[in-house]
Amino acid sequence: MRLTLRQLQIFAAVAETGSTTAAGLQVALSQSATSGALNELEALLGARLFDRVGKRLVLNDTGRALLPQARALLDGAQGIEDQFGAGQGIAMQLRIGASTTIGNYLLPALVASYMNGAPGTTIDLTIGNTSEVASAVARLEVDMGFIEGPCHEPEVIAQPWLEDEMVIVCAPSHPLVQGSPGARVGLKALRQQRWLLREPGSGTREAVEHALLPHLHQWVQPMQLGSTEAIKQAAAQGLGLTCLSRCAVEDLLTLQRLTVVGTTLPRLSRRFYLIHHRQKQFSASLQRFSAHCQPA
């Protein structure tokens, strides 16, 4: 077998950085040695893996097909080293992806408590919407992910993780609740409100549409914002109603800048998921982190 893990490591580094110079710094090789190893790999496979665009190297369709397989092999080799102690004394680095609500409001505490017990581990946390995190897991750009909506990537396994309570909130001064904060609002009144929504692809947006649209039928003059924090602040300023995770709005509820709207709707909830690529080889460190994040 002429294909080597070192060649795949260099290929993955070039794919990540976009140049042989930057990849060489990452894998501790000169630019010429990195370029030579990449040329050897392309010659061995009989195919170009990158398009040369100016000074940048951009993955072509062949390179994009190879990259997840290369990362899976490299992860497997790292797992073997971890299992048999070859990585002892080396700081472990985990790459975790999380959708917005989980990444901003739940994972920081979990990461902190884990690192207190594993000081030799570093964790890189990437935050995006649910579809972005699922795509990163499918491309093996992150080791595992946490999402707040269904996963539509065929190469990704989704494991139910936590149940999340969703609440409808607005400013205390909103006409819908002003003067009668404890009243239960009916569907007719809810249908007439402006709703503040996340962008398509967000797990929160998908969960809200799944929970509310069967009752409201359509959004009236919806306002779309690209982050949960922006939606919270807009709602607190009286711009409309929104439906968000309770853990995301707990701070503004405590400060009485938001209030929960009582409705005739059933209890709103959704499921969070832990996801990983079906070919992902879990290192000992990743297994420990996954177990640490499991609910008691």
C-alpha cells in the first residue's frame, strides 16, 4: 500500500488552509515538501484534488469526496494512538459544533466542568445554526455536534439528548399582555401579532414552525433576525412576539424585560440531539466528553 497517513494529513491541512505554505506551518514541513507530498498523492490517485485559483488551492469535486474519508482515517489513527498510550503527555484537542441556543446557553458550563477534570484537553467550539453544524459533522470538520432540530444529513447519526421547553414571550408593555399579565391569549389574537423569527436553517425556526404554524396557519408581517440575542432584544423593545428556548430568555425574564405569554396552546417543547458522523472513530478523550455531556 503506497498511500500514507502523512499524505492524507497534508491533504487535509491544505484543504483547511487553502495553501501549501499555511499547510506546511500546520504540519511542520517546508512549503516545497508540502507541495511535493500533495503532488505525490495526486499522482498516486491519478486525479487532481484542487483547483488552482490564483495563489489559493480550492477543493474540486474529487477532493471534496476524498476529504471526509481522509479525516475518518486520520481520526482512526489518532484513536489507536490514544488507546495504546501513544498520545500520553500530548494535549488533546476536541472540535465541537453546536447550534446557537445550545452553544450560547448550555455548552459553556459543560465544557468548563469537563476541562476542570481534564486540564490537558482543549476544546474548540464552533457555533452556527442547525444545518451548518450538521453539515460540518457530515464533512468531519468537527468531531461531534449538538443541534436543536432534526438532522437531514444521511451520513450523520442523531442521538436524542435533552428535552427543551419553548416559551412565547414579549415585552411587559406589549398591548397583548398589558393590563392582564396572567390572562391566557387565544389563537385569534396570536394570529394577528407580528412574530420575530430566526432564519431558515435554524433549529429554533424549524421547531417554532412545527409547533405554531398548525395553529396559526401563517405568519403576519414576520420579522426575521439572524441571532437569538437579536430576537430577545427586539422582543424586549416591543417589536413583537417570539417563541424561544426558556434557557435563552431566562435572563430577561428575571430582569422583567420579557414576560411569558399565557396561551391556550398545549405545552411547547422540542428535542436537542447529539450528532456524529457514522464513520467517526471516537478517541478516548471524545468518549469521555460525550459521556460527560449525557444527562444524569
